[in-house]
Amino acid sequence: MDIASISILFAFTLAASFVQRVCGFGFGIFIMSVLPHIMPSYGEATTLSGLLASTTSLIIVARTWSHIEWRKLMPILATFLIISYFGVQLIAVASDTVLKKALGVILIAVALYFLFIRSRISLKPSLPTQIGMGTLSGIMGGTCGMQGPPAVLYFLAATSQKEAYIAITQAYFLIGNLAMTLYRAREGFLTTEVGSAWCYAVSAVIAGTYLGSLVFRHISIGALRKTVYIYLIISGIIALL
């Protein structure tokens, strides 16, 4: 990677880690707006996104382990692990151009959903809800590296305290991303370029997570989310052009 690409990677990883720590999700959504443009292939971009997201989640899980409610986590996680495997298989046979166009559509759809629709939908934390959200999360995670939105809807409904919400979401992302890294490695996407990029960006993960923890109690999450979603719409439009 050249200096410009490394600088872009560092900046976006810092911002994505910050958003993940403050909002509980959003790392993959944010960073996948740029990784397909600086990595050799789309598959390698999703692999790097998953590795960096795992690093972010590991730091948070280490601090919130006692708040994880495993009974509420396991059904949706098991569903995700199965479905995401087939999503990764799709990347192995689809062209990068098609995948980037699909990513653009998904970025726009996710941003519009969270901006205008999310507050109108209330989910019950039931087993069918977990299976349904786990399936959607697995498809989005396996193909686009952004499994967060469907899972977050369930976790918001299943938890009543923000500590429990942060703990369960990060455990989900940690285990899910590690599993998808194994799936992607099997398809040849875990390359030396991915490893080098991770080394360049891991310090940004630590810094972004730390900064996010400092402002977690004070920042207006609503304002931050709206800014991120507007950015995603713009990124999605660019990806479609």
C-alpha cells in the first residue's frame, strides 16, 4: 500500500472504531465505504473489515464480559454463523464490479432505513425474531461485511441497559467476525496484503476505541448516527457511479 492508501485506511479505521464504541455498531458499515477502493479485491476488503472489527470488539468485550447475556445471544449467533458461510461463498463466485454496485445499494438502503424507518419498528425478543434477524445479518455480513443493522434491532429489543446492549452486541460481532475470517481464509481472501493492512490500522482501532469510550457518556448518539448515515448515502451513490 502507498502512503495515501495507508493514511486513508488509518483515518477511516479510527473513525469506524470510534463509531462502534459510541453506537455499539457501525464499524463495517462505515469502513466498507472505502476499503473496496483501496484493497486489491472485494473479498480482501471484507476480510480486512472483519479482522479490524474483531479487534475493536475484543477490546470492548474484555471490559464488558460480565454483562453478556448468553441465553439472548446464542440462537441469533448460531443462525448467523450458518447463513454467513454461504454469503462468503457468493463473494468467491461473483465479480467485484457487481459486488461493489450491490454494496452501494445496501449502503443507501441501510442509511435510509435508520434515518426514517427504524423508530417505527418494534421487535419482540422471541426465537423467530432471532432466527429472522440472524438470517438477514448473515447475508449482509457474508456478502458485504456489515452484519450489524438486523442484529442491532434485536439486541435493542432484548436488553434494557446500555451496558448489556454493548456487551452482547460486541460479543456477537467478535465471534461472528472471527468465524467469517475463517470462511474467507478458506476462499483465499486472507492474504499478505490483508495482514499488512491490519498491521497499519490496528493502532487506529485502539485509538478510536479509546476516544469513543471517553465521549460515550456525553455525546449525542442521535446526532452522530445521522451524520454517519448521511455520509453512507453519499458513499453509496459514489459506489454506484
